[in-house]
Amino acid sequence: MFARSIAAICLFAIPASLFTMSVSVANAQESHTEPDSFLVYIGTYTGPESEGIYTFRFDRRSGKLTAVNKPVKTSNPSFVAVHPSGQYLYAVNEDAEFNGEQGGGITSFSINPKTGVLTEINSQCTHGAHPCHLTIDQSGKTVGVANYTGGSIAAYKIGKAGELSPASTFVQHEGKSVHPRQEAPHGHSIDVDPLNKYVAVSDLGLDKVLVYKMNARKGELTAHSAVSTTPGAGPRHFSFHPNGKFGFGINELNMTANAYRFNGRAGTLELLQTVSTLPPEQKQQEGQSTAEMYVHPSGKFLYGSNRGHNTIVVYTIHPQTGKLTYVENQDTGGSTPRSFGVVPTGDFLLALNQASSTIVVFRIDPETGALEPTGEEVPCPTPVAAAFLAR
């Protein structure tokens, strides 16, 4: 069950318009230069090896990734994201029961401005089992959560000290689709659009990407529109293009990627294209599925991860049409790349190999988007999520 949920990355410290998620811009704006290093917070599945959230420092000049601080203990933080201010971090707790309540949890942490050490602030129940993804709106006032087994979403208001309110919105999805894993709704991701007006929710069980209108000040999400995928596709993760005109979804069950046109005024998605996440002429094999998807900060490239196949697929994005052109599949140097993270400056990608408990660093070709292994590989128990903060 846990292997089905998602992990992802929150990009920080350079202008928000370049990214698909909320970003912290203060450090870069003060210096007007690209940061040389980032703190990288890694969410994991806790168990015999992992204790919770691990912290690394990534040095862009050397390409080195170094463990710092002690791991912060929290249950199954399978997705983590940093607040736009850079002062707080939020993590889902992918459990069926949390603090004595039915449903998983969401926990807030303060970030020490000097050391990056995390200190727990408070937590809330998500009212649905196994929350696996969250998103923070660009004003930093609301956080939204997707519950996988619960097949639902929830939203919370963020207080002045980073604390979470009780759920201000809860929506239970209904329905099913054709695949055995689609016997019920399964919320798998929730992402804020670049204009900070809507969120896109991928529901694997419904074969739909649902769009909700967002009132960040009130912490409200209201059902607005939806677009269907091919029956049995299983939409898993979603990434908006930084120009706000396109969106891209990765489908777990049939290993495809969808390109959409996004109307930011109307809050609607229109399917443009469906392509395979495997190399040309290759067929999906048993035990293979997709996981993560992110648009490159430049908007020129799109990346997706394939579990079982153990690769990152790379596409170029046509700037006018939003359509995808295949570039390559790059081996991640490990097993089960549950997620990956594009360093906010756009020059490196970190592959998170869940089953082999490694993080492998790749350099990104700025012209083609292709990935080149740097030789940097570090151990980390069951890595499944990454969030960056400029330091």
C-alpha cells in the first residue's frame, strides 16, 4: 500500500514564476545571484532503517551531497515541502491512524535559520488514510493534502507561527474505474497553479485530474472542473508549466505522460497529447510503474520516473504548443526511483532510489535536458521525497 503513494519536491529560493510549486525567494532576491548551496530535506518511510526526515547539504560548485544534522523523528513522512518564507517545513504522515484518530496526519516544523534543524510545531489529522502529497499556496496561507487510501483531500490554514489549523476543507471523492487498483478513489497529488487560483488533484482511482478553486485566505477548496484520462491509466502526479499555460500528468498504471492545455482564467484542463514514459518500441513489463513528474525550472524540459524500469524519462516541451518530444531514458543508478528533485537552479537532478536506499546526482544539459551521472551517490534509508531550501 505504501509503495503506491507519492513523494515529490518543493523548489525554493529563486523566483516563484519559474517553478511548479510554491517557492521561497527571499535569499536569492537579497543577493540577486544564484545560491551556491541548498539544504535538501528528504522524506522517507520509517521502519527498521529510517527514523523520519533526513537533511543534506548540496554544493553546486562541487556537486557534493553531504549529510548534516540528526534525522528528525516523525512517522512515514512520504512527502515534504518548505513554506515560501523558508521558515517552516510541512510533512504528511502516511498512516491509517494518527494520534489516536482514524486517518493520517500532517505535521509542521520550524526551520532553524542558522543550522536548518527542524523542530516540531504541531500536527493535525487528515481525516483520510495514508496521505501521500501536499502543496503550499504561494502566499503561504494554506496547505492542501491528498489522501491515497481515503480517496479525499483536505486543506488547512497556516498560522503566523507556522502552525496548522484543524482542517478548513475536507472533500471525499466518489467513484471507481476499470483497473483492479481502481476499486475506489485514490487521491495521489495536489498542486497549485502558477497564478495561485486553482489546484489540480490527480485521483488514481477515478482516472481523473480534478481542478479545485482555491481561496488561500480562508483555506477553502471548491470543486470546479475535471478532465478524464484513458480508462485504466491511473493519474498519479501533476506538474504545472511555469508559464501557466500547460500542465503535465504522469499515469502510474499504464506508464504514460499526458500534456494538457491549462486555461488559468477558466480553471480548465484540455488533453493535448499522451506519450509513453518508456523508450521507443519498449513495452511495459510486470512490476513496472511510474512515480514522479516535474517540469524543469526553465520550462524547456519535463522529467518523469519509472519504477521497475529504474529510469528517469526526459522530454523537451514545445514552447508554443506544450507538446512533448522524447529525449532519453536515463538509468537512476539504483532501484525503484520513487521520486527525484530538480535543484532549483536547474543544473542538477537528484534521483531518490527507494529500494536501494541511495540518492544519485546527475548534471542536466542546459540545451537538451539530458542527464549525465556525476558519480556522486550517497546512502539514505528509503528516500521518497525531497524539498530544497537555499543556504
